[in-house]
Amino acid sequence: MLAIANRIAPKLRPHYYVEVETRSYMDTPESDLLIGIPDAVILSNSQNSQPLEAFVAAKVSNVVVRTTPQTVTLPIPIEIRERYLEVREAGSDRVVTAIEMLSPTNKRKGKGRDIYETKRAAVLSSASHFVEIDLLRSRSPFPIVGASSIGDYYVLVSRTSNRPKAQPYAFMLREHSLSFYYRLKTQMRL
């Protein structure tokens, strides 16, 4: 995000400036990897050859529980810090445009996606323009009505005057740079 801020800041002056903001929250990284790890391991007593079902039916306690400790992984929350940009009007400090780059935590189900969806909805219901950059092929994209597929990588531009309409700019990573015109008050090439 810093590279984007450094690239667009000179084109915005003197009427606008760019603020690099940080959103932070606690989340468990890749908590979905813990799905499928067994709750316990039960071994039968090698001295008795009867099946386990016979012990359960007879309510006999000839079952040996594994006594060697097993190493497990505990999901420990870590602080997630995500940067985003706000283009502000010089003088009034009014946020004109919010620019977000999707992260893996934004796109996977969980706290990060929930927080991002709340932020996205707040910006889309505000008087600020919204630019969303998706450079991640993994995970589910955010829903867009009216397009079966945008492409693997895109920049979504939502101007306040056109909402709920938005314009996706799809591109391939082989392209060295993506340029598009974006109107604040005067048309600028970003």
C-alpha cells in the first residue's frame, strides 16, 4: 500500500493528499486447518482380544487410554494489521476515496472477512468513492451482481455518483502495470 501511496500522491497534489491508515484486530491464523484433528485416541488392551464393541456393551472397562502425551496445536490469536489508503481533500480533510487491497484474511471466512465486509459496506454507503484491488486468486471473491466472472485479478472502482453500479478493471499479472482514469474533481490517470 505504501508503494501505491507513493505513486499516486504526486498526481493528487495540491488539491488532495493520501493517508496510509492501519486496521488491526486479533484473529486466529488459518484456523480452518484445525478441522479434522481427532478429539481423542482410544487403544484396546492388547491382553484382551475381544472387540471394543463387546467392552462397551458389557460396560466393562478394559480399554486402555493412550498415556503418552500427544503434541497438539492450540489456535492462538495474533494481531493482524492491514493497511489501506484514504485520499483526502486538502483543507477540509474529507475522505474522497478509500482504497483497499484485499488480503488473505479479508477473503477467507472468519473475523477478518467480517470486519472487512463491515468496512466495505460503510464506505459504500458513504459519500466517498471506493477502490478495491484483488490480487489473490485463492478464496471466494466478494459478490458482484451482473457479472458471472470478472477475472482472476481486478481493480473495482465504485464512484459515489454511480452507486450501486461499479466498474471492474480486470487484468493479468503479466501486464507490467495497470492504468485507469479516475475522476476526483478533475480527470487523472492513476
